[in-house]
Amino acid sequence: MKVFLCYGTPQDEITALRIQALATVAANYLDVYVPPALTTECQVEIQSKIHESNALVAIASSELDVQARYQIGYAEENGIPVFIVHVEPDPSRVN
């Protein structure tokens, strides 16, 4: 199963990357893609990764940024199931 993980804040990116790292344990079953924060990838590459995915999971401790909302909308428009997961922010990581 291929999963595209998007996130709303830099702290959410840390959570997404942790999930991606955990997914390597289940490498035979789960392939997780997390787009880079300051992406140099063009929208076409991001759209391609979403198209290849069986689902999009959005990690959100607060509001989703413009890029995450675009990714969610693109997935929905193309029939990719979307799951939004609310996570409590880690107070030890607040700037």
C-alpha cells in the first residue's frame, strides 16, 4: 500500500517523518511518501506521487497550510481516499 503523508506545520512534518521511519519496518506492506517542507519538486511531481498513492493522510496539529489543502483537494478530485489525523502539538517542541 502506498500512502502520501502531508502536514500542516513544520512540527507536523516531524510527526510525518517519524511515521515514514516507522513504515520502513513494514517495508513489505507500506510505502510512505512525505513531501519535503520547502519543496523544490514541481507540482507535477507532487501530483504524480498522490496519483500513485492508495490514500492520502494529512497530519494536523492546527490549521493545514495552503500546500496541504491543495494536496488534499487534488487527492479528493482524483478519487484518492483522504484521512485527516489531528495530533496534539508536542509542548516540548514549541519554539
